[in-house]
Amino acid sequence: MSSAIRSQSASQQLIERWWTGTGEENQPTPSGSSPPRIATFEVSVPSSSISKKHTAFDALLMELESDPSNAQDLAEAGAWVADNFYKDDGETLKTARLRKGLSQKQLASLIGTSQPHIATLESGRVEPNISTAQKLCEVLNLNFGDIPAILERQKALNSQKGKK
């Protein structure tokens, strides 16, 4: 193992120490070589009034969605995102969800599943079972016969994005 430098923060003072793979501390580095450096430290960032009130994004989003005017604005923003950022994707689960103005969490709640399950469906890693596909069609106003093509398109798009 090569030498390393380790820094730790302790009461605003940095304590430096380096060692070799043999466990012997403060050994000189062979001439002409420099050891890899590893630094560890702690950073204390003052929190804002918003972060003190909302420790999770979900809590903030729930508060915003509880006001009907915010909910409408968020829904319109989702449709705008679908039309402007994903317009070349065609019909996918993600674009259908965004056009309806739904978050993954909202869609999950409407069809009786979890947000992570919606994320895996949108990633193309899994396919929905028949009852889930039927619920998706009802909530997103999709034709059941279009689901295979929608899923294939979603999977292909995610595969292309993964290669970039």
C-alpha cells in the first residue's frame, strides 16, 4: 500500500498524519515519487430557514401541493416540461405522467403502488403486471393496446441515454 495523507478537522485545527502500508508512520517517501493524497474533513454549513422547516423535499412538495393554486401551477409546469424537454421522446410513461401534471409519487398513490415502483417502470427495467398497466391506462388516459409500444420506447430511450 502506498503512503497517504489524512487530515481530520478537530476544533478548527487540522491534524495531518501520513503512513505507509506497513503501518509505520512518518516514513519518508522514496525519492522521485510522491504519495497519493487522501484528505478527509468535515464541513459545517449553516442551514437556511427553508431547510430548517423542510428537512425532506417530499414535505416541501406536499405543502406546495396542498394549496390548489400551487397544485394547478405544478401540474402545468409538468406538462410544460414534457412538451419542452421530452418532445422528441414520443409517448412514454414519463411524458404521459408529466402531461397529466403528476409527480411519480402522485401517480403511485393514484394506482396503489410506490414511487420507487413508478421510477423502475419509467426506467424500463421492469414491466408492469396487467392490473398495474390497466390502472396506468385509466389514470394517464392511455389505450391498453398502446402499452407495449410505450414501454419499448421508454426502454430504448433510457438505453440511449445510458450510453451517453
